[in-house]
Amino acid sequence: MLSLDSWRRVVLDRRRPLAAVCAGLAVLAALSSVRESTDGPRVQVAARDLASGTLVSRDDVRTVRLTASLRPTHASSNAGAVVGRRVAGPMRAGEIFTDRRVLSSRPGDDRTAGTVLTTIRVEGPDGLGPARVGDVVDVVAVPPEDDASARVVARGVEVLATRTGPDDGGPVALDVATTRSSALVLASAGLRSRLSVLVSTSPDAAR
């Protein structure tokens, strides 16, 4: 039986061949991984960082392959499923598009006649509250000189996108879908009052 010192000498004498074998096994594993991903299902991923509410163009999407086991449920398999739709939240480059990452319809689709798109501004994140892209909200106007006179100026307004400025504590712009008459009321209220929103219900309930 070889002693510990003898085993150590054997390993040292053969360290180069052993290293070569290990390197070869690593290359085979890498090639196997590449082959599996090349033969796997196609998915669509963000080609760049996308802000919440971005209208997705073909330049914003690229196709990659994954192994079947890594493909998320409901991942988009073709660019046509996401191009022309709005991102439901911020996305990083390389993030996979799924049915939850884009709004279910394009602006104006499945909405009643007379729906218009407009922009309102709320006073920072507190004015936005828990509202997210795709939510239907009620818009509240608060006169600057009298907080007790807050009133709802528009109901059933769907949030299509949210945008913040360089200062995270500054105003938040909301792109919303509403009726023409409500859009005029919102524009007028925004000139005289601070606006905030209250989450009302799901988008389908307002259509």
C-alpha cells in the first residue's frame, strides 16, 4: 500500500496530465451547454433597458434560445407578440418578455369609442401610491390652500405608463387612457390643484 507521501508524489508527477483531463471535461460541458441552448426554444428578450410604459419597437426586442427547462411559462416566442405593446414595468436588457411584462392590449384596443390618451402629473411617489401600469385609478385633486377640499375629479382612468424625473422625489408623470371630457377636467384640475390617484379596480371593469 502506498504511503501518503507516495500518493502525493504520484499526484505531483501527473499534475499536468490531470489538469489537461479536467480542462477537456470543462470544454465538453461548455459545448454541451451551448448545443442545448442552440437547439432549445426561442424566446424574446429586451435588447436594451426599457422604462415602464415604453411602447416596444422591433429594435427593443431580440431573439435568444434557452434550454427547455429554463424557458419561463408564457414566455413570448415571437417578436410580433410584444412589438407595439407597452411594457408593464421597467425591464433590464436581456430580461425575457412574458405575458405579465407587457400590457394585454395596445393603446386604444378593446376600449370604447371616444377614449383618449393624456398625461397627468402627481406629486411624487406618495401621490402615485400603490398604482402600477395597467391599474384603473380615481384621480383626486387637492387645492394647495385647502387640503380638506380634496375631491375626485375623474374615475376609471387606466394607467398606461409612469415616468419619473432625475429627482426620485419629484413629480411623477402618468400616461392614462380616459374619456375626452375627463381628459379636459384633468387638464384643468392639474393647473389649479395637486393630483394624486387611488387604485380603483381592474382594467377590464372600466371598459
